[in-house]
Amino acid sequence: MSEWVLILGGSTGHGAATAKRLANDGYGIIAFHFDRGDAKKLAVETITEVNEITGGRCHYFNTNAAAEETMDKYIPQIKEITSGEPVKLLLHSIAFGTTTNLFGEKPVTQRQMDMTVHVMGNALLYWTQKLYAEGLLANGSRVMGLTSEGNYVAMEGYGPVSVAKVAMEAIIRQIGWELGQFGITANAVQAGVTPTRALTKITEGWERWIENTKKRNPMRRTTTPEDVAGTISMLLQPEADFINCSIIYCDGGESRSGSF
Ligand SMILES: NC(=O)c1ccc[n+]([C@@H]2O[C@H](COP(=O)([O-])OP(=O)(O)OC[C@H]3O[C@@H](n4cnc5c(N)ncnc54)[C@H](O)[C@@H]3O)[C@@H](O)[C@H]2O)c1
């Protein structure tokens, strides 16, 4: 079993919980985050904890992981860290996009749309291509990304991100289809509404979303980052070797429940 995982967006929310969980599972953690101001403090808390759990087998980089220069600069370092061994997991858990509607007071611009789809969708493809070319994804490696119900439901402020989610799902499906023959699988995990930093940025009505979700969800609560981390941990088990090109729901049945 490979000993390292690579998490894009590993400082807060789902990415941070996954880093902690996989650190506890025994993996070394390589992670990217992009935090300024107050967010840096949260990042430091996560890094300190992951550092402790892993006994120092932890490398966090605070830079834009969606930039090609970042990939080209850091992939050689990643190779050094893993001693050339493939990573067990490449996880995309980045939240960085424009949360606005397509029409109305602030209609999304082409630049915002392109940026959102690139950072939250296409960037996973370029990371996968470059890691694969370097032998850092190989038999047993998993590629994963996080998706949401916004992949097929229209929601306030979620238009551009929903396009990115659909793009990411298509990319994941195609990666799994092309690389499955080499034992590399690709899957999306669909999380339910989770109170994280990103959620508060989607809409001013996020608190109402949370209350509504608790009523709507068959299990009467929102998803936690730890739920998602546990699912990802489970998907790294050898028993999940044959799960490929799929969307795995980690939402307590929320997306199967009609609105009330
Ligand atoms: N919160 C939810 O309700 C929910 C539901 C389903 C799916 N998701 C998805 O989960 C993923 C993680 O979101 P979250 O809710 O944990 O949010 P979050 O804001 O807590 O975490 C986002 C992470 O992305 C990092 N980041 C942002 N821009 C980056 C960049 N350019 N380069 C590197 N790192 C960058 C941040 O530093 C942070 O670590 C997102 O793709 C989001 O769409 C969230």
C-alpha cells in the first residue's frame, strides 16, 4: 500500500477532516491550501494537528493549486517526498469560485465562469495528467473529487459552481474509463449540505439552508466533514478496488428526499 495521499484543499472543511482521518489511518499527508487573513489561523490549527498525528509526515503548501506553475513547481517535490512511489489518493477538495446567479444584479462574467470551472473542475484533470506522467499515480491509486446535489438541481448563487461540478464529474468518469486498465480508479463523492466555510459563501441564506436541510434529510441532520472523510477512508480499502467511474453519495439520503 502506498503511504502518501495528496489533498488539494486540505486546510478546512472536507479536505481537513480527510487529512486528519487519513493521517490516523497511517498515511503521510501532502496538501495544498490557499488561505489568506483569518483563514490562515484555521489552516495552522489543521496543519498542527495533522503534523502531530503523522509525527511530521505532513507537507502543506499555501499556494494556488489550480495554477499550472504550481503543479510544475511542486510535482518534483512531491516525487521526492514519496521517494518516487505513487500516491494512494489524489483528492480535489477545493472550494474557490464565483457564487452568483447567471442573471440579475451581478450576472456572472465570462472570466468568473472560466475561473470557477477551471479551479473547481478542470484543475483535477491537469493534476491527474501530470502526476500520471511522473508515475505518481499507478496501480491502486485513486482519484477523487467532491460533488454536490447542485450537479442537477438549480440553486441560488450556485450556477457557476454547478457547471464546475458537472465538468468535474465528467472528467472523473473519463479518467476512470481511461486509466482503469492500469488499476487507477476515479470516483466522485457527493456530500450533502455541510456547514463549512465554503457554504457560508454560497448564499446569504445559508443558515436557512442548514435548517431546511435538517428537516429534509431522512437522517434529520446535515452532513459533517467527518462523514465524508470516513467515506473516503473506506474507499481506500482494497475492497473498493473495483469501484470506478461512480458517484458515491455521502448525504444520509438527502438528495433522494424531495423538498418538504
Ligand atoms: N460544504 C458543502 O455543503 C459541500 C457539499 C458538497 C460538496 N462540497 C465540496 O467540497 C469541496 C470542499 O469544500 P468545503 O465545503 O470543505 O470548503 P472549505 O472552504 O472549508 O475548504 C476549501 C479548501 O479549498 C482550499 N482552496 C481554495 N482555493 C484554493 C486554491 N486555488 N488552491 C488550493 N487550495 C484552495 C482552501 O484553502 C480550503 O482548504 C468543494 O469542492 C465543495 O464544492 C461542499
